[in-house]
Amino acid sequence: MKQEGYLDEKGQPIVKEPIDPKKLIRNISIVVLVVLIVVFIAIFLYNKSRNDKCTSIESRFMEAALKIAENDEKLPALNGDEVTISSDEIKEKGNINRDDITLNENVCNGTVTITKVKGDYVTVATLTNCDYCTTDERYGDFGDWTDTEPKEGDYVEVKTTYNYYTYEDYYTEYSKWIKEEDVETKKDKEYDIYMPINEDIIPEVPEPGELIAIEQDTKNTYSYRDKRWKYYANLNDNYSAYSNEPVAGYAYKDEDSKIESEPSDWSPNYPDEKDYRVIHRETGYRWYKEVDGEKEYWENGRYYPTSPGDDYIQDEEKEITLYSYVDDLYRYYNGVERDYSTYRSEPLESRPYRDDETMIYTNWSMYRDESKIDSSNSYYREERINVNSRYRVKYRINSVLYLQNYLEKEDFEKEIGMTVEELNNTPNTVIRREYQYRYRKVK
């Protein structure tokens, strides 16, 4: 029902709409909500400002304390150790701005505790005389002990408990000796030795041992070969060069001067047969490397009986017969025959003259532990050295933990009769630590 009120300009009564209670409540609710949001934001910003200020003061104390401890060599050396730096030290040595640690005209005091945990440092500032940033005002009570590790900015207490075990190190027997070609050419980064190509030769670690190191032992072994020549008795220079056919101008052939030519290269071409020629035959193959998944043939597919290099693979699809030959060579002469000896490394008194073109090598000897070369034979003897290797394993067997339960530092030191530092310096001893944490939350 419409209600009549005052008259309008034309003298007609003004009719007012009745108030809708639901709409009124909605409008009031919106106003109240806006006011609450504004109040909430104001409270949030106020609390954040206070919290940021407290965090800043704590950070200044902790940064200064860490620097002082580092400069004065006070940082805890062992895991579980802690050190406390007072605010007096911080104000004296910390190069800290007084205004940065003043709150409502109160210059904050307190301590900073630095605890070494797992090689890192957990740092906590306890503030006093610091208005609303005083630790006991700002934080609630400690919670229960937990294994949950702290994050940066947590207010935390650390409890370290101790136990220990001992160990003994042992060695296996050495492996057999292996040759240089059976050893890797690059040092192993983990063990800092040249490992065997076949690692199966390394002795196994016995149970319940723990591998500590693989050790390489080396020794040189020596092989040699000798140069040999034909020596002759009569100094007659009226001799020809070596030839497989008679040489014009020389009347006689010296049968004792016989040597063999170097083998000819392998070829599919069958050589001419001669009385002084020995022909050898072998099966020839093509050889290739794999480069980017493609076959790359040696010398454009030339056939050869043996591999031209370690990385080459034999192509077995095709094969041909290859030939190589060796010729008997002689000197021809006029006058007195030289009277050659058989092949020797040293001259005979009866044959003092050496024919250098007759030089041959003996086969390489077996490898021996001692060198067979000295001043008396070095002019005709060549030596090669093989660096042999053998391996053994260093392994560790640990005792069980000495104490039935982990103990806090004071009880632990009392139980074992020495300090943690003394135990840490005891040979073949490992200290075990367990850490627990409890936290205080901002109120």
C-alpha cells in the first residue's frame, strides 16, 4: 500500500514506496562486509609490518653472529656442536647499525645460537628487551620433538644424540698379472687408476665387506730382439750388390752370402715363378669401419689378408686369393771369396768384417722380469717394455653400534669416558648422530 507524504511542486501529494526489509538487510550486510574486509586488510598489513620488522631484526642478529663466529674461528667444527654469540658481541664486533635493531626506543638484546647439522648451520636468534619482537612475546611454546628438518626462518631447537661404531680395513689377494694392452688407457675418475678392460679379474669384496678402493700394482717386464749379420774373413771389395740374377762383370756367385728379400706386397696377381723365389698365398678380405652408420672401406676396398688397424671389421661377403713372394739374393764377385759366416750378432776373430746389408732380426723373446740389455750388447740388442698390472681390493668391515641407545652429548661422553672431539680423532671410529627438532610458531 502506497503512503502519501508531502506535496510536490504541482501541489500533488508525494506517494512514497514502502521499505523492503530484505533489500535493507542486504544493503546493510554489504556495508558490514566491506567494513570487515577493510578491517581485516588493515589488521593483516599491521601484523605483516610487525612481523617483517621482527624478521629483519632477527636476520641482522644472525648474519652478524655468523660473521663474528667465522672471523673468530668459533664456528662449530663437528656436527651436533653449537656456539652462542651474545648481543654484546654482536653490537661490539658485528658492524651492525643500532637503528636496525631498535624498536620503539628499545635496543634489542639477546643471543644467537649456531648449531652444525649435517655439515650446514642452523641459526636461531633469541631476542629480549625488543618490545613486541621479544621472542617470548612473539612466539608460542615449543612443540613436540620431530624428525622434520627445519627450513630457513624457522625458530627451532636442535637435539643431537650420539652413538658410534668402529671398523677395520682389509685387502683381498692380488689378481693375476695382465699385459699393458689389456688395461684401459684413461684413468678411472672414481678410483684414480687405470682399470683392466675386463673388470672380472678384479677380486670380489667378501661379504659383509664394503668396497673402499681398488688398487693397481704395476711392474715392468722386458722383451728383446737382436740384430744379426753375416761376417766374413777376407776383405774383398770386388763384390756386386745383392741380386736374384747373375750380375754382368762378376764371374762367381758367393753361395754363403745368401739373404732373403723383403716380402713383396700382397696382390691378387700371381707372380712369375723363379728358382730363387718362394711364393706365399693367403685369403684376402675387404676391411671397413662404421662411420655414422655407414661402411667406410680401407683404401677404397682393397683386399688384404690381415686387419689394417684395430677398428677395422672384416667384410666376409667376398674373398679372393692374394700372393706375396720372397726372393733369395746373392752377391757376385771376382777374386778371393770373402768366406761368410752364418748369421751372428758379434764378430768372430776369424771373421772380423761385417756385411751390413745382411742384417736380420731375431724373434722377440718372451717377457722377463729383468732387462737383458747392457753396454756390451746395446749396439745389436733392442728392448721393449710392457707395463704389467695386477689389482686388489681394499674393503671395510664395520662393527655393530657400541651403545644400545643413542644418547645426548653429556650422557654420551660420560658413557664412553671421552669427549666427542676425542672420539672423533680416534682411528677407525665413526660417530653416528641422530637429530630431532622442535619448533615455536609465531603467535
